[in-house]
Amino acid sequence: LCELSSGSVKKDLAMFKTSEKNIILVDDNSAQINFNPSNTIKIKRWNGVPNDRALIDWLPGILKKCLTAEDVRTVISEIKKKNLWNFGFSKI
């Protein structure tokens, strides 16, 4: 699934054996945006802080939108356009 490319770990979406329109990457590694820009949602790195609720607060809404989308990349693009990118939003 992962390969080393120019010193960064690249996630190979072809390993999923499904269309990229169905794949969402949630990652704290900025390099993934370069490798898979249409499929990656960048999040803030979790450092074990118990009150960090970024994923709990906004990921369910994103996943719900993706369930009804023909292509999850349109949902990810919407997040980018609204600049709701790194974490901490509750609605898209």
C-alpha cells in the first residue's frame, strides 16, 4: 500500500483495486496532498490530547456526504474550496 518516493511515504491507491472516486485518505502527512491531491483530506496531527475532537466532530458529516456522492473527490474538493481543510469544522 505504501512506497517510499523521494524520501516521503506515498500511498498507492491502485492497491485498493477500486476506482479512486471511492477512496478517501485522511492523513496528517502533508506529502499525501502532493501524491493524491483529489483524494486526501489533511488533518492536524493527533498528539494524544484527550480533548482533541477534530475527527469526531467533522468526519461523520464528511462521510455522510460521501455516501451520497457519485465521486468522493467532489466532496473533498468542496472542503478545499470552503477552506475547511485542516480540522475543526462541523458542517460542510
